[in-house]
Amino acid sequence: MKVHLVFAPSLYSSSSEILGENVWPPMGILYIAAYLRSRLPETEIKITDGCRIGYEKTIREITTFRPDILGISFYTTQTLGATRLAREIRTKLPQTLIVVGGPHATALPTETLRMSGADLCVVGEGEEAFHQIVEATLEGKEQSYFRHLPGAWSVERNRDNTEIVYRNNPAQFITPLDVIPYPARDLIDMNDYRGWFISKRVPQATMLFARGCPFRCTYCANEIWRSSAPVLRARSPKDIVEEMAHLHAQYGINEVYDQADEFNHSLLHALDVCKEMTRQKLGMSWQASLRAQPFSEELAKAMAEAGCWCASLGVESANERTLRGIKKYITLKDVESTCLLLQKYGIKVRAHFMLYNVWEEQGQLVFEDSQMTENTLNYARSLFQRGLINYMTWSVTTPFPGSELYGIAVRHNLINAHSVNNWDSWLQKETFTMDLPGISRKERSKVWKMGKLLQMRCMLKNRDYRLKDISTIVRRGMNLLLAEVA
């Protein structure tokens, strides 16, 4: 049995700038490959990162390998590339079972099946559902078997051309997470991925210390981790540190970036992870994402002792009403207190903000106007000038499918005509997906460039990047500043 797992290419020409080509490998399909290999070791598995190599090369790799099963994983901003890929492979390799999955497919499974013409759509966590699909195919099960397989959706047409959608509950989450093997990084060339620009040591790799999040911020679209229960699963400190040691020994990795939603979902667990890192004396540096609360001086100290040198902190807005409205449920006092503690122990802070936040109050549309958005950027500048943050990044608020915000945008008809179903256009950072009443293109352009200048200023003052990356950073900065905001 030959199985080909593909991280879909985007049709947008500059996908590398946004989706991380040459930065981080596609962890989702690497986890699925590892899990499948552990259950069905006789399966021949190939991995293709289509985002890195582009659409045409991806097609050639698939048609050369000629898999029995093709699995295509993608985010919203790769939807057009993924669905076109599935339809083209259906023509070239009609006997191949085509399975689609990922965050967008989980949020909009019926639409995804219609657009792609795929045989099956995996909804929710992928490892066990995909394993069951491969196992059933090996056993020669009929197509009707998949109509009742947990985590698998399919669409069939009757003789009168009426459509039947077979919907199944997502597969139960795998617990504990420690039973899932480390991602199958041996199936890719780790040298193809340079890691994030901001790093203390190289080479750098990514890990997931946990899956899920107990909070319900309106803009979050990671529906996969809410498709079953529990909504948060943390790996044991021992398993986390053993994978770090494996990365160092096997691939020479010297720094790890934890891609979990927040390292401090539990102060006790976070402290235990730090203590295990310190006990093992790995000598590796690492970065993690934090929530402003809960946090403590004990944790800040433990993180520094364990080798953490930079933390990403989701601030989102400088307006307290907004933070309540988007269900962030932190305060600016929380933000500044946590920044102070991190800086006290020498941990740099990368703060994340969102422009033009949108929410509802008693069913009525509410959003940040340009003045409120500029207030957020001015607050970010103030944090930087006071030495509370070292870097800042921001994004235009975007209603990705699977988020509560997506429902708000649909109800209030906010998604502009250019963006409706034109999913790859959502990739362009200079494009505003939502049109908000009373906010002109000129206003948006002013705020957008204000944010970019501040972001570049922070980047250039803090020199935690490699000399060879300077030209790329400058080129990206110029492209962004000169871009025409839509």
C-alpha cells in the first residue's frame, strides 16, 4: 500500500512569504505519517510539502509516486490549490483514493468535498481517522464502509442526481498524547527549513508541547482541537524533553519553538516542564507562546533557567472593551505585569496585535474604528519604548472558517465580494477580507503602513537574526511598505 501525504500548495504566487516556505515543516502530516507507520509498518509513505515546492512540482511528485491513497492537508489560504490538486489527480490517477483534511476541511467539510471532488474528508484530529481509512482500504472494504467511519465525511449522488452527505462524528481524541510517535521528520529533508528569523541558536525546529486550548477567543479558528474532548491535552514533561533531546541528537537542533497555543495553560504543568528541562541539562534554547494570565514570577524564573529566551504574547488590542468583546479576557494590567516579569529574567517578548477587531454585543455588530486601531499601535509603541516588549507583530482581523468571528462576519455581510470563496486571496496580508462600515481604504492604508513601520523598527533594533537573513528581511519590509492595500 502506497500512501502519499501532501501539504497543499497555494495558487497565490507569494505563498512562501506567508505560509512559511523554508521556515517550518508541515507538522500535521508528519504526525499522521508517524502514527500510520507505527500502526501499519508495511505501508510505504511519501511526504510532499507543496507549499515549499509549488503546484506543478507537487503534481509531478504525486503522479510519479502513483499512490493508492492520497491525503491532502491544508489551511483556508490553500483551499483553491488543494481542491484544484485533488481534481487534477482524480483525472490523472482515477484509481487513487483521495482524502482531504486539515483546519479548513474540518470547518467546512461539505463545501470542501464539493469543491475538491475528494472521496473522503477527515473532520477533526487526523491520526486515528486516517489510520482507519488506510486499514479499511488494505482490507478491501467497500466504499459504503466509510459512510459510518468516525471522522470521515463523504458525498454521493443518487441516480436522480440528488446529493447525499454522510456525516460522522469526529474520531475520539488520542489520549494521552505521549502515545503518538514523534513526527516523521525522517521523511523530509530538515535542511530545507531554515527556522524562524528570530532565533538565538540554529538550527531551529518546531514542536507541540500540547494540543488545544481551554479558552474561546472569537477569532480563533482551530476547530480541530474542539472536535472532541478534552479540549486541552498536554504532553508529559518527560516526553517533551525526550523529543528535544532526540532533535538535538538526530538532527543537530539547538533551538525549539513550541507551537502550542499557550505554554502556561497550567502553571503547574509549565513549571514541571521547565524543571525537567533543567534537570536534563539539554543546553538547548527555546521559545514559546504565552497568555498574559495565568503567570507568576516563579514561572518566569524557571523558564529562564530552562533556556527560554523569547516568549510570544497575545495582546490583540489596547482597548479593554475590545478584549472583553473578543472574549480574550485579559487586561492591559495583566499584559504589563507579565512583560515586566519576563524582562526581569532576561526573556524577550514578542507581542502580537490585531487591527480592526470585530465582535457582537447583544447581537449588534461592534468593531474598532481607525482611532481605536491606532490606539493599539500607539500602545505597542509605548510598550516598546518602555522596554516591556522587544518585538511586535500584527495582523488584520480575518474571520477564518471555524471561528466565532466567521459567523459574525457572515451574519453582518462583512466579507467583501473579492474574498467570498476566493480563499487564496485571504493569504495576502495587504488585503482586508472584511469591509467595515465607515472605514475608508485611505484610513486602512494609513494604519497598515503605521503598523509595518513599527514592526520593522522593532526588528532592526533587536538583532536576534542571522546576517544572511538581513537582505530577505529588508526585501519583505520594502514589499510590504510599497504594497497597495486593498
